[in-house]
Amino acid sequence: MDRTAATWEYRDLSFPRGTTREDTRVLLTGAAESERWELDRLRLYPDGRRHVRLRRRVYRMMRTA
């Protein structure tokens, strides 16, 4: 069996400074539970903006026959 490195798909999200921490958490939790995204990186800027990068693994199907 040929093992290759994991392939990831990324999604970048930006939240304006007025977005509460709770609202951000609810949206990210929903993405994680329903679409299998996981948190890759979160950046909080001094003015209150948030930049979030989510990732999920891409599964490639291999023929067996």
C-alpha cells in the first residue's frame, strides 16, 4: 500500500471587530460538527478583527480491483 502525505483543504474566514467571541464560537463549532472542519490557525488583530483558517482532510478513493 502506498502511503502519501495528508492532503488538506483550507477555508479562510474573517470576522469584523463587532463580532462577539460567542458568535464566532457558535459558527466555528457548527462548521466543525457538520462539515468536519478543524481549526488550523486563528489570528486576533489589535483592532478586534479575527482571521480564522480552517482545514479538513481530503480523502482520495483508490481502486481496489
